[in-house]
Amino acid sequence: EDIFAGYNNAIRGGQVAFKEYLQVGKGRDVGMSQIYQFEAKLSQGAGEQSLSRDVYRLCQRLDFSRLLSYYFGGIGHYFSNVLTVITIYVVVYLMAILALYDLEKIGDRLITPMGTIQMLLGGLGLLHTIPLFSTLGVERGWWASLQELIQVFATGGPLHFMFHIQTKANYMTQTILVGGAKYRPTGRGFVTQHTPMDELYRFFASSHLYLGVEMGAGLVIMGFYSEAKQYFGRTWSLWLASLSFIASPFWFNPLTFDWNMVTADYVKWVSWMRGHAGGASRSWSMWWSEETSFYSKMPLTSKGWFIIKAILYLTVAEGIARSDLARADTTLNKPIVGVSVMVASIVILFICWWLLSMVEHLMPYPVRRTIGILIAVGLMVSILTVFIEDSNFIRYGFAAYYGIGAMCQVGLLFGSKFVKKFYFIHDLVCGHIIFIPLFVLAVLQIPHHIQTWLLYHNALSSDVVVSNILRYARKSQESGGTTAPNEDLVEQISELRKIVQKQEQMIENLGSGNVSATSGMKQNPSTDAIASLIKAPSQDKMNIETQPGAYNVMGGSMGGRTMSASNLDVWGEMALGDSAVSQGGYQSAQSYQPTTAPRTGDFEFTSPSAMPPR
């Protein structure tokens, strides 16, 4: 509402005072999902602005220079992202269709792609880093600026920025075609914990993962059928975009390549896929219904774009079916098992699967479980037999996948419930395309250490906690001359310092590859800076000393659980969990013994034996 108030004021001839500052930073420590929601909120707002009368009337009254300034400083930025993604999508399918229908030629002469020149032109995109390099050079120095740029590229910065280009494009187009802009809370806390894969899949499937898999499939098809040379030179940027849409949510998620995390995430994802009740967070069925509910409500003009997409799928399906991919002459090599028999068995088994889903609530668990396993095994054996006996069905299968996709796209637009089963299979395929590489990388173990070192080597988490320590210490210091010491502040300062030390130790150990190391703490300038505020600076200021017996760290190492006076877990598991040392239960913590701090000057602080009622 604030931007529309400004529009109305400007249209009526008013002016708004604008104070420009050199630099005002408002930082917020958020994770990938929070950034996604923030970008979605802004993109939907830009979409609503582009449809409003206010923007139309304002632009009618601007001269050309101010019109360009407004466009590129506002909604034009989001339109540029939309055009970028549409261009990538069209180029992928155009190159795939040209290869499918053998049209990569001028007359009878095969085209000669200039892949090297395309790579050089793509490298010109690095010129966009010059403003950042100049700004950081003035503020920090040129060497520090160069180091910052190298760090951005090494930690996957280009993948992050390309990922959010699609975020903006998706929600901009969705708002223009359908509407539905709303406020999205983005959260506040510092995010270092691992996000389960089922949650990431719900967040990014509709906007990024489906598109990334679709583009990758188009590039694979082009690679199979293209006769022109320099495949990598022509497609490296398209593969980079596809990889960024698929891999970015998982690369920027802590502990993605840890074997225990991957296996636990896979179990959760499968359980979510099989769920039927409990909301979108517990059931794929409920999530899919919510995600696709807007298709049937779209006006006919908006549905036209998706009908064009379905025609595109049919074109690819026809090209694959007519091609020579895995073509075999069955007259010379007669199948041992009749293919028609196997196809009929596959159809019958799918019908049995559908009937089982209708009556499974009436069956006991062992019976429906056994029948489900038999149907699944029968389908796998039948499909493999068909592909082995007649390799032509490999081509027919790929063509059918695109053909069924076109049918499902049209069915979705007109509210057909039948297409839900096919989308379930598609989500199973997309999910395993993501999980299979994750399992392979988790087995190698090296990617896990590389990711952790790249994302946390600068001790970012400890620097964030230091700001809280400084704030609480400053409050306690300011109250030193007037009021009694605040026991809550003393406890908070003590616990925050322990978090800093614990995080630094974990980051240092992971960087050196020794997770179980319990050596001395590394010195950090950020934590050393708080010494003057935590410790007693002088006799004329309040001296706050924490109680050494008030909190016990179980296991004797920095990675253990911190227990409160009532033997409760004060700080739960962080992103890395507890250390490998033996962890006792809540009852194994030592009992709390009230102690008295030593006297310092005229001030004495004694821990009470009983807490006052709240």
C-alpha cells in the first residue's frame, strides 16, 4: 500500500522528499527459503503494480528519460527476468526440435555452430561484477575486493543469482496471469540448521525443480539427435541454468551431503509422497491440490499460454516417435516373450493398482502391503521385459512421456482429477533425479567437507552471535551504576559465549577434516572484542561474574549439551548435532549447587537458593 500511496501523490502533483545516504545497511540473516519468500513477495507486488491504473497514468505523464529510469528501477527489472527465462526455455526447445526433425542445416549444408564465440559472449556477463568490484575496492581496498569476488564465485554465487532470476520470473508471470499476490512472512532468526528435503521440494518444485528437469531433458534429447558439432560450446550456459534451478536449494542447505542426513531425508520424502492426510506438509496429495488449484480458475486468455506449452510437448513426442533412437527390426529378431502380452499385463497391473487404491482402506495392513509389493514387482519386471525384447519401446516410452505430459497439461487447465496419478509418477521421477546424485556424493564424503568449509570457513555464525553478546553486555554495563545486576542478562551472556565457542570449534574441526577434535579454542577478533564488556573493566563499574557451577556441560567437551539449573536442555541440537562423545540423559547431569561469587569492592552477588515465583 505504501507504493500506491506514492503513485497517487505523484499523479496529483505532489512531491516526496528523498534523502540519499552513502550507505545504509539493513541486514537480516535468513536461509534459502526465506530469501525465496522475500523475492516472491516483491515479484508479486511488481506484477500487481504493472496491472494497475496508477502505473499507467503515471507513465503517461513522464518524459522518455524519466520513463526509462522508472522502468529499469522498478517493474522493468522483473520483466527483464521474465524475458530472460522465457528466452532460455524457447532456445532449449528450439534447439531440441531442430535436432529431432533433422533441420540443423541450411539447404543441404550442415550448420557450423560458433561455440567458441558463444562462450566468449557469455563471458561478457562477468562485466556485471565490475560495479561490485569498484564499490568494494573503494571501501575495503582492491585486494580485499578481489578476494571477495573470488569467494562469491567459489561458494556458488552465480547459481544463487540465477536461481532467484527464476523466482522473480515465476511469481511475476503467475501474478499477471492468475493474480493471488499476498504477504509472505520471511522469518527473522539466523538459519544454520539443515532443512529436510521434503520441505525444500514443497518450496521449489513448482517454480524451479520442474523447469530444471525439463530443460535438462531437452538438452539430453538435443545431444542424442544433434549432428552439428561443438555441443558444449552451444549448451554450457543452458546446462548452467538447469543446474542452478535444480541444485541451488540443496547446495545452500547445510549438511546436504552427509550420509545420515541424506538417508533420513529420503525416508521423510517417501513418507510425504505416500501421505494422504494432515495438510500439505504431510501429504503430497494435499500439497499438489493446493499448488495446482489456480489452473482451473485462470481466464481463457491465460490458459492459452499453457495450451501452447502442451502443443510443444506433442511436437517433441512426435519427433521422438519418428526418430531412429533404439530402432530394431523385430522381423529378424523375434522376441521370446510376446510384446503384446507384456503390454497387456502392464495395463492390467495398472488397473489393479487403481482398484487397490480404491479399496485399500477396507483391507488389513499385511494384505494390502503384500498386494502392493506384488503389483510393483510385476510392473517393474513387465516394463524391463518389454524394453529388452523390443528396444523400439524405449523410443515409444520417451515419446509417451511427453505425450502424456501434454494431455496432463490440458487436463489440469480444465480441472480433471484423472491427471493426478500421472503427476505423482512425474514427481517420483523428479525426486529420484535429485536423490540419486545426492546418495553418490554422500558416499564419497569429500563433497560434504568441501561444502561445509566453503559455506562456513569465515565463522559467519559466530560473528552473528557476537552482536547479541555485545547488545546484552552493553545493557548490563549501562545499568551498573543505578540498579542491581540483572541475573537474566548474566545467564544470557554466559550462554551466548558458549555458543560462540561451540560454533567456532565445530567450524574449525570441519575445516581441518577432524570432526571429533577437542583441541583449544581458536582466537577470533570478533569474540576478543567483547572481553572489555564481559569482564570487569575497572573498580568504578559493575563487575559481572558468571556462576561456574550454574551450568554443566555434559560429556566434558565443547560439543555436549548445556544444562540449566533445573536439568533442562537449554540449547538444543544445532546444525551439526551433538558431538560423538557419550551423552547421558537429563538425569545424568550434576545437581545444581548454589554458589556465591567472590566479593569485588563494595558489590556482592549471591545466587538465591530458591527462585522467586513468576
